[in-house]
Amino acid sequence: MPKKEAPLGYLEQFIPPESTPLILDYLHRYKVHLTITRERKTVLGDYRNATHLKNHRISINGGLNKYSFLITLIHELAHLVVFMQFGNRVASHGKEWRFIYRKMLEDFIRLNIFSGDILSSLEKSLHHLPASSCADEDLVRVLKRYDKSSQNLLLVEQLGVGDLFKIENGKIFQKGKKLRKRIQCVEIDTGRLYLFSPVYEVKAV
């Protein structure tokens, strides 16, 4: 099965154990249908609000390390809390979401579950929260230190200009110059230009 609903006691395999009581409190309080999936590669998590037919639904990639999983889950739970307070009347990553997400992160930070490097990066993020944890490049770099062996994957920023790399779908690119926050790369087969995040994982060719 590509997806499965997560038994609540099963969560300790995916998050720091000390965070479990607070996470379970949210899941019970809001009757969340939590799904863990290993299929998606570009989306770490998502939230779907409750309807008259279904409970709130959150889906998280099960391949994430425990810190990435927890931060992604907090991110999606913040969307749920925003929906409960404001419905669809506010922007998905607007000031309301940033305020609630910040307060939730602070609650988990007080549990002393994050290592020093993650804690330092999170505390910097609290002052200017991006719309996605993926958009916080410093945090992504730090969290990747806790990933299991990544099958010789590199970040785009670790390659030299002119180096070739392959992405998951098999397409091959040549790294070019950095344009502001993204790196311009050319697809070898088509000559088309694409912009990559510096922390996008690829395989050197």
C-alpha cells in the first residue's frame, strides 16, 4: 500500500519521543486523520480541512528524518488551527498562519527536543518565517545532516558550475550560474533552462 493511516502509538517511530504527548493532544483534540506516505517526492506534507463527510486530514512523507517529520507536521497542524479560527477567509501562509505556526514552534522548542544546530536555525526562522520549511534553505541544510544515507545524493549548490547532474526522473542537467536565490541549469536533451533551489538533492553524473 502506498499510504497508510498512522496508529497514534506508531508516531514515536517518526518523531522525537518527547514531542509525542503534545502532538497526540493536537491529533485527538481536532480528530485528525493522519496519513504517512512514501510516494511524494516534492511535497513533504499537506492538510485538507474537515467537511461534513470527513475529518481533518494531514499527510506527511514517512521517509523524513524525525526532526523534519515533526517540523512538517507542526506546519500542517498550524494550517488546521488557522482554518478552525478563520475558515478560508485568510491567506494560507498569511500573518495569521505565521503567528500560529510561530507560537506552536515555540511550544515544541520549550520541550528541549532539538539539537543545538536545529535549534539555532529554528530560532532564526522565527523572526521571518517562510511559507514553507523547504523555502528556509538554512534549516533545510541543517535538517539534512540527520537524514539517513542518501545514496550519493548531493545538493545542487555542492556541484561546480558546468557539472552534470541527474534528478529523480532521469533527466540530466548542467549547472549554471546563480541568479539571486536560485541556480540556473540547462536540461541537456532539450536545452531548456530551469531554476533549481540550491538545496535540491541530485545525483552527480
